[in-house]
Amino acid sequence: MNWIRRGRLICQLMALAVFAALIGGDAGGWDRCGGEPREIFQGIIYGCQRLEVTDKGSGLVYWVRVDLKAPGIELYVTPLDPVAVAKGWQYRLRRIHDVVDSEHLAVAINGTLFDSDAVWRPRWMPRISGDFARSATTIVANHVVAHGWLNTDLLWFDDQLDPHLPRSKPPKPADLAEAKWGVGGGAFRLDGSEVGWRGDRTPDARTAVAVDEQQKLLFLAVGEWISARRLAETLGALGATEGILLDGGGSSAMAIGRGARGVSAGVVFGGWRPVATYVGVRALPIHD
């Protein structure tokens, strides 16, 4: 093999590796989108649906519904990183599969908007795991509050995992004092699938966390190519009454943890970009 052919082969292999990295979450997701919604851990229902093609999006939406009353359910929000805090930041970037494995999560999605110390790099250079970062919005992890610079709504949970999404922003000091877990973002209100806010109609990868306060249900969802409004409508059709839009685009990701029943563990969607914060759930396995 001469050096020209060898060079072409190397380039082709590199291109395939990059392509696999970029779609790795998506490719894994295709075999996780068959059949009816199923209980994959105690109290956690997993589902996937293909959207009818419209100007508000297409492709797949992956979602989980968590019964916060089920035994063994615990919430997870990324805690402050002491090393990052000592350097004047809040977090270090991590990839979703590392977080799900190390924190023993049943499911996780990416969290808040953020910035990082990668901003000094040229635009074509990606962020890497370990970069220091800070959240753009308020976030609460085990009663520890980290503030961002954006004035957004806060979806928070108390010690009994009761969800709350006040209609005031920024979060009130009394709410922050009571919140054990919380994540900030753009709030939406729902009446069935009707959205009580105009919402962005531009399709992109999107991530959202939503609740039904009365039924004490939590919803985590990621859409491949969907408008913010349509993702909210989809969650409303599943039973959510209100929620928060999180970071989207290349940050959007969902992963399933080890021990899930009826679905293979791993990254369902996204995962090629490390981000600052994650929202997740721990749960008990289902024993047949």
C-alpha cells in the first residue's frame, strides 16, 4: 500500500470515528425506541415516540416518567466541585455516561446552560472533560445553592420530593431555604397539551424537566429535532402540568443506568459534549 492510499485510509477511518462519536448516542437510541412504554426501574417508566414531521420538528423524543412516591427513588443534581470552586468556578465538565456510572443513576439528562474556561480556545476546538465551568442559572444540590447570572424560574423539590415551580423569579429566599434539589431554566405551564406560553418554534435538540405537582410525578425528556414549544406540548400529552426547559443543542443528552429492565443501558441520545450539570434519578432495580 503506497503512502497516498495509506493516507486516504487513515482519513476515512478518522472520519468514521468522528461520525460514530457524533451519532453514538443516536445510534444507541434506535434500539431503545421499540414497543410500548415500559417500567425499567421501580417507579420509572421509559418511553420513546417518533414525531410526525412538521415545521416544529421531527425525529424521536425520549422520555421517562418518575413516580416520586415510589420506594427507593432519589434525586440527583450535580454538586459544586471543590477544586473548581477554589479556582473561582463552580463545576468541571463531565460526560453523561461517566456521571450515570459513577453516581449509580437509573437515568440522567443534561442540566443548565453554562459557560466554561474553554472560551479562550478557538471556536473550532471543543470543550473537554475537566474544564472549569459555572451554571448560568440557579441550581440546588442537596440544600447547597449555586447562583448563576440569568434571572430564570426555579423548579425545586423539598425533602419529601414534593415539586414546586413558583411563578416568581428570581427564586425567593424562602424557597431556596426549603429546596433540597432544584434546577433553573425557562418555565412553561400546561393544560393538557396546550402550552400557556408562546415558546420558541425553532427546531433543535432540546431537553426539559417537568412535573405533575398533584400526582407527584417527574418527567425527563430529550428531543432530537424539536421546538421548545412542541417539546412542552409532548410532555403535556404525557401528563406533565409544568416544567423547565434546560440547555439544548449539542448539550442535549439522556442516558440509562445499569440494571434497567427491558432496555439496554448506555447513552440514549447525545453524550458527545461534556457539560457542567446533570439532573438524574436513582431507583431500585426490578426483580422478576
